[in-house]
Amino acid sequence: MKTDSIISNIPHSLINLGIILPSQEESKQLDERGYVILPNIMKKDQCQKMGVYLDELEGQVPIETELKNFQVEAGTTRFANLIDQGSIMDIFWSHPRLLGCVWHIINRDFKVSSLNAREPKLGQGHQGLHADVSSRLVDQPANQAVNCLWLLDGMTKENGATRFIPGSHKIIGKPSDYMKNTLDPHPDEISVVAPQGAVVVYNAHSWHSGATNHSGARRRVLHAFYTARENPQQQLQKKWLSNATKSRLDSDRCWLLDI
């Protein structure tokens, strides 16, 4: 996979951050299904430590609606602007394996768009199928953005595993163009069950949604979102990051955040 031509096109900052390109099989899954599960990116004790840290942040960091006009999602706990919550967060948006998957999909200069978190409560969390970017037109390639789900807890059908429509990143239009009700089950949907410590990387053009947490078991997920360099960020990092955060980051991470 790491041919000279591929490496020569990768920005120096990504090289300096240790970018690891996906394997041939991982690349195939990203290309064909639109998502891939990377197991064991975090160890169990790291997940537990991060889970405790996130729980302690509840009520102390802004929800998404305070940063941009997001719709409040009832029955969930949500966090935004997590990049600004200390160096403990850095790995979630600059991990070498994630950077490699993002590069594979976007295939040009990109930047971090946001780092948020979400957890559905008991009996809550079901969403309509959607993509994380605007509907794709006929002449647009599916290479605008990538989302990465860091699983601090295992994701099961019982606690609301994300459902995906494999290959939907190749479809022109949005789910509502093909379904009367996007909340309904889709005949091709797959619940992505994955263990604690895994990361689900997916093309942001993929149709997906959260599902109902029937068991009430913890399902804390961090969302590391990336976009092509020419696109606006979901959360403008220059505006929302504190001076303390900006001053502690090296030049390569500043490049990645576009600050």
C-alpha cells in the first residue's frame, strides 16, 4: 500500500505525526462497505480511564448547540469542543491509524472538523438514517469527510449499536429520497457490533444512525470528524480552542486543526 507515489503526496505534518496507511483489506472495506472496524486501538484500562474523565466533564463543557446550531437530541448525553479538554484528548484526533484511513478516503489535504461525544440513555438514542455531510450530487465523489467512532464501551445490539447501510456512500441523494420514514428499518442495514477499545472509521457519506439503547448499558462514543481542507469545519477550531490549548500544541497538530 505504501508506494512511493502515495507517500510523496502525503503532507509533511501527517508524516511527522506517524500516519499509518490502512491495510489492503481495510482499504477494501472502506471502499466497498464505506466503513471498517479497527479493533484494540485502546486497551481496556485506557477506555475506563477515559470514561471516568468524560463522566467528570458532564455539565462542565459545552453541548453542541452552544457551538453551532445543532438540534438538541433528547435522551442522550452530548459533549462538544473536546479538543480543548487537555492533552488526554490529543490521541483521539491525531492517532496515526485514523489519519491513514482518513487520507485513504479523502485523498488530499484534510483537517480535523470536531471532536464530540454522545451516549444514549435507556430507551433512547434511535435516529433516522442520515449522512454526516450534505447529499451527494451525480458529479460529486464520495470523498468529502470521514467520521471515527471511539468506543469507550462495547457496542452491542442491546445498547444501541450504530446501524449502517453498506455501500450507501456510493448512492446519489439522501435516505429520505428512498424511504418514507428514515426511522424505519432498512432492508440492508447492519448493526455494527464492536468491542470496547475499537474504532469504527466510516466515510461520512455513508447512511447510518444511532439505535435505541434497550439495555441501559453504557455506550460512550467519541466522534472524531475530519473534512477536506477546502471545507468549513463543523466547529471552527481557531475560534473555540483556548489560547492554552493552542500554545501547547506542536506545529504539526496545529496544521491538522487548521489553527
